[in-house]
Amino acid sequence: MSKHTKGGPRKLRELLARGGLILAPGVYDGYSARLVQAAGFEHAATSGAAISNSLLGVDDIGVMDLTANVDHCRRLVRSLDIPLTADADTGYGNPMNVHYTVQLFEEAGVAGVNIEDQVHPKRCGHMPGKEIISLEEMVKKIEAACLARRDDDFVIIARTDALAIEGLEGAMRRARAYADAGADMIFPEAPKAKDDIARLVEAARAPVTINMGFGIRARPTTPLMPLPELEKLGVRRVSLPRMLPAAAIMGMQRALEAMKESMASGVPANRPDLAVGIEDIMKLMDYDEMRALEARLLTLGTLEKKYGVKE
């Protein structure tokens, strides 16, 4: 069975049907994807901002194009056995573009996509200066997404950034309309209070996913709430898009500082508290599986050259 099959749309539907709160740490590369799975999480979600930041070195302002996003997600799916949802931004254009976008992401093996109601090109949902399209146009995008999928289990997540522009009433109106248009999950971005989340859950008439950002530290645009409390409010999924890239940045900063101190002092920086060992990397990335495949597929002469194998 391929990893695409084991971690595909059906598996995500099973998690949703099971009930309870689903956690989806945000991933952006092979290391973060494998770490989420190794930690025992059953679901992951790409962070469009983290991919744009790490892959292109630019802000999340819609610079990353469809092809770069799909290709990167395809590689992430190949490294996972758990379902991965992708951040498809605005769908990269009008409803016709959305139709094509959904097909490409589905072919890449992801379990579902976020499509948001910002104008194209979009901005990070926690940045100022956002603009949104009309409710009517977004409904057409959702209809296009539902029509495009070949597997009915493929999950269409409708994100709305209306809270910052139209307020709570506007966001609630859009949540209801998007669910009526066929969205499988509603993603209200940047709610500022517990009561806002409760009212959006009630209004949506579909499972609601909430972005908790860093997850382990507060930020100005969303409250840092206990996960059991979110579950009691009826939230079905919580995504943590910024947690792993933020943790990685801190870890890399500390390692670089230790190396600079070592250069200044002339003393080797023996800091196992700041870096895993090569054996940990090999285990995480499943080097043993590749070695076993080499033993099966390569000739004895090639193996002897590579590893000194004699038999």
C-alpha cells in the first residue's frame, strides 16, 4: 500500500467521523513532516507562510505560485503515512483557476485544501491590509472546488478572512454560505475572543477549524486557549502552522550563537543539548529502509564499493 493511500482523504474523513478534537501541526519540509508523524500526531497541515518563508525566503504575500506549492506538497506527502492538508491560498485566481488548482493538489496526494476568500494575490491572515472578495464569488469558488475533486472524500476547507473586514456578523454570514455551498470544513481566520469562536461554530453548520498559530506561545491576533476548552466550544480541528518553524528558528539561532562563542574562545562547542546526533537524523529519515532497498536492488560489486560488503 502506498503512503498516498494510507494517508489520503479517506483517513482524514475517518478522523473527522471519529469525533473529538484533531490537532494538525503545520509542516513545511521533510524534517518537520517526519517529526510530526514520529511524535504520534494523526494529521498534519502545510503552512503556506512557512513554505514561502523557507522555500523562497520571502514574506507570505502571494509570491509563491501554484506549481511551486503543489510540487512541494507532493514531496511532503511522499514522506508521510498520515493525511496532509495543503494551504492553496486563494485557489490562484477565479473559480476556473480553483477548479484546476484542486485537481492538481488532489493528484499530488494531499487529503484536502484550504481555499480563502482574500483577493489574489493574498496576504498572511495575521497581517494588516487584507482585502476579501464578494461572498458570491467565494461561493462559486467552493462550488468549483467541489466539482473538481475526483474523490468525494477529498476535503474542501473554506477559509474566511472576513472578521478583519466585515466583523463577526459578516464572518458568520459567510461561514453559513460557504457550508451551504459544499465546504466540508470552515476556517474562520484570526478570531480575537472565545465568544467569537463559539458564535462562529454555532453559525457554521459544518466542522470548524481554528488556527492557533504558535500553539505554545501567545500572539496579538488570536487568543491562546486551552485545547480542551476549544473542544468544548465545538471546534473540530486546531492547526498550529507557526509552531514548528518558530521552534526551528530558535534552535538554529542558539546553535549559531554557540558556534560564534566557540570561535571567539577557541574551545570546541560540544553542545549535545543544542543538536540531535546523526543517529537521530538517520532514524527520523528512515535510512535503514533505504539501505534495505539498496541491498535488494544493487549488485554485490556496487555494495562492496559503497559499504565494503563482502557477501
